[in-house]
Amino acid sequence: MCGIVGYIGHREAAPILLEGLQRLEYRGYDSAGVALVHRGRLRVTKAAVRVAELRALVGEDSPAQVGIAHTRWATHGEPTDVNAHPHLDAEGRIAVVHNGIIENAEQLRAKLTAAGVEFASDTDTEALAHLIAARLRDGASSLEDAVRGALLQVEGAYGIVVLDVRNPGELVVARNGSPIVLGIGDNSMFVASDVAALVRYTQRVVYLDDGELATLQAGDYRTSTLQARRTDKTPTEVELTDEDYQLDGFDNYMRKEIGEQPEALRRALRGRLDERFSTAHLGGLRLDARELRSIRRVKFLGCGSAYYAGQIGASLVEELARIPADAEPASEFRYRNPVVDPDALYVAVSQSGETADTLAAVQELTRKGGRVIGAVNAVGSAIARECGSGVFLHAGPEVSVASTKAVTNMSTCFAMLGLLLGRVRDLSVADGRRMVTALDALPGRIEEVLREEKQIAETARQFADARHMFFVGRVRGWPVAREGAQKLKEISYVHAEAYQAGELKHGPIALIDASMPSVVIVPDDELLAKNIGTMEQIKARGGPVIAVTNATLPAGLADAELHVPTTEPELDPILFGIPLQLLAYHLATALERDIDKPRNLAKSVTVE
């Protein structure tokens, strides 16, 4: 959520900052702003506008070589021009951009107001600018020391960049619970909340840890803790390039990323399937066969689509390894004082690796001695570093707010985890070989689904007038239904609810009528007859049915059928999710929604 970009060096700062903000638009925002320093003067341009409009406001005439920029997703205060970042102190000396939430902001504002400070905005961030300025007036030896002293008074999450108009030769950066990455250039230093804003200029990066600060100058940087102990972070190379974030002729990133799923899945599978022993290799787990056999339970923790992928993973682990497994929203787990089982394996699932609720769950597990691994798509992310081991998703950059290829890769990685756990237990060689063969063929099966896009788009247009929809699934189909409903809600704004098929008649069926289409997940498995019965119940009450199926259904039962190729039953949930992505996409397109930037949502949710 929100986007931060900063630059100091020998080049013009404004184009770099604005380009960086444009790369971070996918994170979700409602206002944007830039602060530039040139010849001792601070120029701030900010408004409740999109980055393209901000670019026009900033213009192209600034020779400034240092600056900070921000896209804001409102938490404290409405999305207005005055609440947009950067925020300044009363003298206009200090400019701050901030991601996160300062939990004791009201107390800090009250204290500052009592000292005579007049606030210009409703934000928590403005308090930081005043605190830092006060430290400098009180004799702090440097901007870094002033920032450190101010942050010692702060409770909550933050990723900040601070600029002092009287000391334009450096920027001070700090992180606690909100991602910050430094980019190391040639006599240039960059800072951003996401590596996407940096890769056009450099692949050498430094990830700050929680409780860490950095002071940047054009040709150097230094890192330290909040307690002023040096940390001497070493840059690492990222494999991503500027080309990875291009649209390549597509209208939006979501459609591009749906089409990238076969190749993304091949990356996730490459080198991980063992035909000789009919198992999977997941070296990032760092667990040998004895440790794998000691696992007595598996729990997946994630938020939103990652949680639903975790539900698919739990089903796969139970089916393949016969180990009790379940999934739980990380946002609930962190607050309910959970009993941590020393014989359990906890799997923290997050595309960005920065999801605040999931990171907090990991930290709680670590504190209580739990065995936790990460399943993330960002190597240097906070969850990856906190866990120290896990499964990298290899999905490539995912820009659209609505996750597609990352969710598919999550579920597939969990299938490999289930296969690995099963093969050190009682899963036979024959069943292992069956799963290896099916996993290897999965990218091709997804390509078959994508070739059905024209029919899926027609179905979407057929039902585009619906204001409500049910998504119904049974056992393996239940998390697929939940993820399908989520996709439809988040990008089309059509109200959708997912129900377990067996629960439909225990209340929700009262809502079924001719205006309420139901999307029913119908695999050709041992529950086919049950799912046909569910469709008949819906049809008997006048409800339209869209069947997502790899079975041959009775003629005329469904009003529309979205066909999925056959795979092994355990992997059906992975394939069945693809047509639901396309259904949501084309329905939202028919409604002329902003596909990549759905209202009120952000890609990486780094606040509560």
C-alpha cells in the first residue's frame, strides 16, 4: 500500500521520481506528491490526483538532483490535496514521505499542539515532520540523529524518507514493518517501497530490516539500527529488469498476467520434479527426510487469495500425505493467542512477502518457537527474511492488484509440498509417479483453458447485468469458489458470495431466483452426482447456472458451461481457477472497470 520513491545523485530527480511513482501505481493510492530541493529552496507539489496529472503539475523545468515522492492510500484523514504526501514541518524545512500507520499519532499530535505546533493536515505523518524539526532545533548533531530521536517516540509501522532543505546532500530512510529498499547506482542512490521502481536504473539493492535506518548520499550510504549500531548491509543483485514490468501490448496487467501463467508455472516446476523417485525437491525448505517425517500437522496462513490458496494446499497435503492440515486467515491468527504446536509446520503465504498481518503471524510463531516457512514471490521480502527458509513461487513480477499467476503458483507449490510429504510417508511410487506426470503436464493444460477465452468472454457478457452471484463448490471445489467470488468482487464490484454446496440448502438457497446466477464448480470426480444434484436444486428455483466442469453434464442442465481439461483429481482446483479469472476479467471489462486499480484496494497490504 502506498508508494515511496527517493533519489539523490547527479541526474534530474523529477523524471526519476515520477517514473518510479508510475511503476508503483498498482499498489493502490488516492493522492500523489513530490518534494524537490534546488539551490536551497524546497518545492512541493501534491494533490488528490493520479500520477499522470501530478506529472503535468510538476512540469519538466526543475533541475533539482534530490527529491522524494509518494502515492498515498488514505488511513488517517480523507484523500485530499492537503493530506497528500510529502508532509512538512511548520518552517518548511523538513519533508517526509511515509508508509504505514503511527499508532500513537493522536498523543504525539496533542503533545505537539500543546507546544504551539499548528497542524496543516489530518494525517499521522505530519507529526513526524514536526518531531524531526524539533530535534534539529534542540541541537541534534545530524539529520540522521534527529530522525532516530523522533522515531524513538513513535509506536507503529513506518517506512519513511526524510529530506532536509538545509542539508540537501543526503536523505535519511527508516523502516519498521513497512518495506523499504535502497538502489545502488553510479554516483546515484535510489530508495523505494518496491524494487519495481528501481529496476530501470539499477539491479543492485539493499533491503532494510525492521528497526534499521540508512543515510544516503550521492556516492555512498550507511546503515544502522535505531540504537545507532552500524549494520553494514551489503548490496545484492535482483534478477528483475525494466522489461519485466512492460505491458507488451496488453491493455492491462491482469490480462497479461493471466496469459503468463503457463510459463510462470514452468518456472515453478523446473528442477523440482523427481521422476526417478516419484517425488518433489523443495530445497528451500531446508528439512531432511527425518525432519519431514516428524511433521504431524500443517497449517497455512495467508490473507485474501493467499488464504484461499492455502485452503487448496491444506486439501492437497491431507490427500497426498495424510497429515492433518488446515488454513487460517493470518489476520485472525495474530490476535487469538494461538497454541503453537512444536510438531506442526506453519506455512506463511504472501505474494509480496510484505503483507503486514502475515508477517505479524510469522513473528508470533517465531517468538513461540514454531517451525514456520515462507511461500513468497519476492526473494528479499520481510517474510522471506524472517522465515529464513521456504518455497519461492517463481511467478515473476505481478503488478495487477488482482492476483492470478501468483495464486496458481502457490497452489502448485503446495501440491509439490504435499507430494514431498507423502513420499516420505505412505504415498506409493505409483501415486507419486501419477502426480509427477500430472504436475509436469499442468502448464499445457492451462494453455488449453486459455484457448477457451472467447467462449468465457461471451459467458461473461451474457451475465454482465447480474448484480449478485453465488459461487458454489464442494470439498476440493470450495476454495476454488471462494477465490472465484473474490476475483469477481474485487475487479467488477459485483456482489458475490461463495458457499459450500452442502450448505446451500441450509439458508442461502432462499436467495436463489432468476436474477441470481450461480457459478458451480463441477469436477468429474467421486462427487459428480452430488454436484449435479446441487445444480438441479438451483434450477428448480429458477436460478441460472454457470457450470465450470471437466465432466459431461446432462443436456440443458446448465445455462452456460466453462470447460476445463482433465487432470488428476487432486490438481483440479488449480485448473478450475483459471476460467474463473477470465470470467471475472471479462465481466469487469464489460462493465468498464479499472481492471488493474480496483477502488479501495492495494496490491501489498502493509497496514492493518
